[in-house]
Amino acid sequence: MPEDDKTKRRSFWEAAKGVLYGMAGHDMARFALKTRGSMEHLFILITMGDLLGIPILPPYYSLRLLPYVVPQISTWKRRMLRERDLTDALA
């Protein structure tokens, strides 16, 4: 019987933690991930902008950073060249 009470208490506290996270932390976590993604795409634009015809930095620096950026180039190009409308800003 005492073990049954322990499991009920533990499940109650797990549920309470989930609710508190949903109320307080989920929105902050989503915003942080969205901000991180925007910063990564901005960094790639600055360093690899010549792939889109935007020469910002000299190619020497872009070539030095290329090995770190290669895995993200295809998704970055797709995101930068995607057509956008007003509803994209709301998401």
C-alpha cells in the first residue's frame, strides 16, 4: 500500500511539473529556438551570401568557414529563397 501512495505522489508531481513547464517555460523555449535559428541563418547569409549573389564578406573568410557551414547550406538556401507572405510573420 505505501508504494502505491508513492507512485501516485510521483505521478502528481510529474503532472504538476509538466503543467508549470507548459505555463512558464514552453513559450520561452520556443522563442529561444526561433531566435537561435534566425541568428544561424543570418550568420550563414553574412558568410555565404555570395552563393545567392550578395557579396558581403571577402571570399577568403567564407572559404575558411565553409567546412562548418556545409551541412546547413541546402536548408538555408531553401529558407532564404522561399516565397513569403504576411502569415509567415505571424507564426
